[in-house]
Amino acid sequence: PADLAVIGLGHLGLPLAQAAVTAGIDTVGYDPDPRPYAELRAGRSPVEGALTAAEVRRMLSGGFRPTTDAAELGRVRTAVICSPTPLGPDRTVDLTALGDAARALASRLRPHTTVLL
């Protein structure tokens, strides 16, 4: 189990996960896209310019666990959804990724899990 799940390992979630790990919080990072997982496991930042290789290594050695397995979300005390909400062609917010993240989490929630959006 982890104390925190950061859902979405992009330009919002990655710095949050870094701060949590630096503060000593047992953190799992979930992203359904296998690219961020692969980049992090290889010691590289999935977001250009966000973290140095040394910072990624410190996160991993500090216990950060990136994953594409949504089952990991069922074993956390707190979850923060950091999914992208880009503007669509009609200039309205595209909530697709947010909805997908919420559904992945909702089906695995335990009582008393805190969810932040």
C-alpha cells in the first residue's frame, strides 16, 4: 500500500509526486499511458525539462513507484487526480482524461480514501 497516488504523470502530476516523495510520503504514480512509466523506470523524465535524471533517480530510490496498473489505486489512502484538461477545437475543456482517471479510481476506492481533484 501507499499513502498517496498521483494519477497522471504529466506536467502537473510529476512535480507533485516529486514533492511528496521528497517529503517522505510513500507514493505511487499512475498513468494509463505506458510512455511515462517506461521513461521513469529508465531514469528519465517523461516531461521534457520537468526533472533531471538525477531527480528521477532520487524519486525512485526514495520509494516512488510509477505504474500503469490501476489496481494499485485500490491500496492508497489519498489520491490526487492530475489529468490533463486541454481545450478542444471548439474552445471547450476536454474532460476525457479526467473522466477516465475518475472511473479508474472509482471502481477501486476503499472507504475513507481521500480524493483530490
